[in-house]
Amino acid sequence: MNLVILGAPGSGKGTQAARIAEREKIRHISTGDLLRDAVARGTGIGKRVAGIMTAGQLVPDDIVLNLLRETLANAAERKRFNGWILDGYPRTARQAEALEDVLGKTGDTIDAVIYIELDPEVVVNRLSNRRTCVSCKAVYHLVNNPPAVEGTCDACGGKIVLRDDDKPETIRKRLEVYKKETLPILSLYEKHHTVHRVDGSKPIEEVTSDIAGLIGV
């Protein structure tokens, strides 16, 4: 089973991708994780993108696509797992079309697309309540997962802060970019694949259960 999961920042798509992957024993392929791993291992691609990522810039499409192509073609991983769920890619219609070309060469097809729907103001509320430890990068949520001591990381005792990316004004800008660049992918996918829409405002367990029911597992 090969799946693509889409959703706005803060929709919970990363969490759901990991849960579905574990539940169905398929690979959770996160392009963000792949890039960070490449940097940590000092691979050729990792060396190319390290400076780009440190500067907070977007990694060029061709680099991400090459990394994704290598990952999907990995023979050992293809034997180990019976499919994958792709998280964080594609982000634009152009990337979606490039992905189809890659899949044509690996012999894979997308069985279904999962789109997690969530009201933009719910996204703003979720992310603006998120706090991150400046030392160990542990993530907390002031409502759903607060630290035991206000302002202090449970794991290492470091200071937890509101990242610039999680400030309401920044989140709204990210949502505008998402609306402009990523949402059009849905129209493209609806022409060629089955698209399942899921209510992302429900509790995590319910969203997972809804996804599992829609994809027939």
C-alpha cells in the first residue's frame, strides 16, 4: 500500500503518517527527516543541503527529488516493508508531477491520498501554544502537553520558548503559502487518484481510526 498524506502546517499529518505506518507496517517517508539524516551522515546530498537548511532556506526541488528517488528505490527497504506513506512531499503541483515520473521508474503507484482538513484558526491556536526547548529541542503544548514546571523542559531542564515559526502572524503567512501552493495539488490528485478527506479537529486516536477505515485496513 502506497499513500500520500497532505495537510496544512499543524494539521497533524506527520503524527498520523507515523501512526499509520506503524499500524500497517509500511515505511514512513518524511522528506524533512530524510534531509536531516543526510546532513547528519555527511552524505553527498547532506553536504549540499547543510548550509541551505541552516540558513532556513528551501532545499531545491531537484535535490529533494533525487533523495526521494534513492529512498524509494532502496532494495533492502522495499523488501522490509510492503509499501510507504509519503509525508512532506509533494508541496506543489510541479512536485506532484515530478513524483509521478519517479514512481513510473520505480514501478510504484499511489493507492490513495489522505487530506487532513482543519480550520485555519484551529491551526493557529495549535501551533501558537507550542513551545520548544532551546537545548534538547523537545516539544511541548501548553494545553495538551505542558511541561511539569512552567518554562522549563522536563527532559533536560532547559528553557522552553515560543519559536518564531510558531508565532500567530508567522503561522498565518505559512497558511497563505500553503493555500496558494499546496492546495492545488488536491485538484490534480482528484483527477487520477482516490482522495480521502479527514476531519483533523478530532482527537489523534479518532483521526487515525478514520484514516484506517477510509483506506480499508
